[in-house]
Amino acid sequence: MTSNELFHIMEQHIATMITMIFGSFIAGSSPEGSASVAYPIFTLYLGIEPDSARNFAFAIQSIGMTSATIFILNKKLSYEKNYVKYVTLGGILGLIIGTYYIVPFIQPKLAKLSFVSIWLSFGMILYYLKFKGITNVKDKIVVFRIQDIAILLFLGVIGGFISSVFGTGINIFSFCFIVIYYGLDEKIAAKSSIIIMTIETIIGFFLHAVIIKDFSTSTYHMWLSCIPIVIFFAPLGTFILSKISNKIFSNFLYIIFLIQYLGAIYVIRPGLYLSLLSVLVISTSCILFYYIYQNRRIDKY
């Protein structure tokens, strides 16, 4: 920034920088990537093209989420190693396939509304389970079998598809399943998902900046402007995550999912068709998540 006299670009990206204060903090303190905040604001409010918003998400998360991951590893905070390993492997494959064969056919508004509807339904099921007094206390997948490798690889592939569109998604998608099906502690699952998204986002950044070469100058300037923000607020979020109780963290998740959904509704202003689709996605996802819970793994230590 100094050698190229680029500090003036920060004046052009004040709104972007403010968005990333919240986005990076959430990325470091929850299973949501910063793109879950940035993508809808950028595309639907700031008028940034979806492809640029996605590329920016990969680029900025390669800084912010890497910082959060370094904090996790440096402080030796607990995470689920098998979850990280196999979901990441599947995610790399899904990201590459999705980038070339799914992204060109996606309608941004439809995809984003479906995205937030699914996570809202997960929050509803999680709240229901907490209300019933059902808590997750496992700090790892207790009995890890061959079939679990297949399950986690599949989760990774689907999550990679989602990330190829939004620049995030594999973290929260796999988090939902891991918490409900395996009963993994939410805070441990969240830290694991941060590491997964870190690896995914670095590969996504490399894919678009070096191989596809669709990383624009304006996106590059947004990235430079926001680096000082995310390199502080993402690990700060992880630090807060390590200090709060499971109950507070769960309440924090409910609020994120609700605000994310309401914010998308406010910005998209869906008509009858999209509104009905959202209700259908929420209802179907609730049924699916509850079915997963009913058939969850009940391995004991």
C-alpha cells in the first residue's frame, strides 16, 4: 500500500470495510464464513456483481480465517480432526467441480434465499433440541468407522458446491450435520469448521486469481482495504468463542441465523414465488434435520 501509494482506495471502500468488521468477527466466532454477511450486502445492497463478491470472499477469508485458524492451532484449542480431514478433501473436489459446472447456471437471488432459509431451519431445530433439554457434549466422533469417511467426504463435496457459488458454505453446511447427527459439541464443531473453510478459501482464492484469472482490479482494491480489518476481528471472534459458554454460543447462533434471514428478506424483497419457495425450503429442511436427529449416532465413550 505504501510503495504503490494506494491508501486512497480505502476512502472508496468504507462501506466494504464496515461490513467486514462484522463479517470477520462472525467468521472467527461461528461456523459462518464472513461471506455469509458480505455476499448478500455486497450483491444486493452495494450493487457489487456476484462473481466479484464471491472472489472477494475467497480472498478476504484467506486472510481473516487463516488468522483465526492460527489462533486455534497456537492456543491448542480443541477441534475434531477426522471431521476436518475428510470434509476438507471432499470440499476441494466439490469446489473445483462447482466452479466450472454449477456456478454458470445459478440465479443469485434464488440461491441466496435458499441458502439463508436452510440455516434458519437448522437454528429452529437446534433451538427445539435445546428447549427439550437435549445437549451436545461430545468433543469428537467417538467411534469412527469406514462409513463415516464416506459420509464426511460426501458432506464435503456438497459443501464445496455451495462454497463455489457464495465463497462460503461448506463450514456451516457440514457444521449442521455434524452437530445433529454426531452430537458434537457446537463450539468444537465451530472451530473445526473454521479450519475447513480456511483451507477451502485459500484454494478458492488460488483457483480464481491464478488459474481462472477473473480477479478484477476493483476486487483486489477491496481486498487490500479490508485486510487490516479482518486480520484483527477474525481472531478476536475466535478468542471470544473460546471464552463463552455453550449456552451463550447457541443463543449467538440463533441470532445470526435470524438476522441473516431477515436481512436477506429485506434486501431481496421476494415476491410470492420466492416467498413460497422460502417457506418450502424451511419446512423441508426442518423435516430433514429432525429426521437426521432421530437417526443420529448415539455412540458413547
